[in-house]
Amino acid sequence: MKKYLIVSLILLLAGCSGTRVLHTETGDNADLTRYQSFDFFQVKASGDTVSALFTERINVLKEAITVEMERRGYHYTTNHPQLLVNIGIRIKEEVQTRETDWRTDGAPRYIGQRNYSWKSEVIEVGRYHEGTVAIHLVDAAENKMVWRGIVRGIVPENQKNVQAEVQKGISMLFDKFPVPKKQ
């Protein structure tokens, strides 16, 4: 009984994880086992919205993708790769809110003689950043998408946790990849 309780707790905690795979798709008639090598498209970003940590975080993503691709038998090369990896990133600031409630927020405040008032309101309780990463694998010779996947998660405030969260998210995404890990 204790064993089942522990397993249930682990599954519950895993289900509450902020990172989730949104979508994966294999291209029409794509045979991903026929490819052996990969490289990355050049990442281009400009403007005042690009943060100082952009290059560092792109490299963290590239490292995590490289690990997962190599686990599946592909090797990284810049010399005529068969697959090109395109990375799309979107970071959005989200506002966490809650609605005030009579039961949790107490009795109304006294506003004036025999004039009591209370209304339900939506109030901000926090802000956080949510990141979405889209990965497209493209056949380099045909310039045709052969697989894509999208993963979303909370971007940690603490820089020390970014690499671990990226690795977790990319690993979850590649668990849905049609080519299994090599033993």
C-alpha cells in the first residue's frame, strides 16, 4: 500500500510540472531513421527586445538539443549536415491574478454611515515569464520540414536553474520524437 502511495505522489507531482509538450508532428512521408547528421540554422535576432542573455540561452538550448539528437544516433557536424535544426523562441510575461471573494477577503470595509460596500475584483498576485520553444528539423537537401515539436514552461528567475529547466523541457519534447534513444 505504501508503495502505491509513493508512486501516486510522484505521478501527481510530475503532472503538476510547469513544463509541458504542446505539440509534435512528423512531416509527410518523413523517415527520420535515414538521417545521420545535423547542424543548426543561424539564429538571427535583433532590436531592443533582445536581452543580454540571448546568446547564452540559445547556446543552452543548442546543447540540450545536441544531447537529445546524439542519444538517438545523430551526430553534429557543420560539414554538409543532412538535417538542419531551427529554433523558435517566444518569451511572454504573464500576470497571475485571483478574484477577491467574500469568504477569503473578509467583511466589507466601513465606508460611511449606513453605506457598506463590497465588490468582487480581480487583483494581481504575481508576474512570471513563460517560454515557448519550437523546434523544426528540416531536410537540408530538400529544404522540407520532417519533424517539429513545441514545448512550453516557466522561465526560472534564478539563472542557475535555467539550464536544468531547459534540459528537462527538451528531454520531455524528445521523448515524443519518433526515433527512440540508442542503448
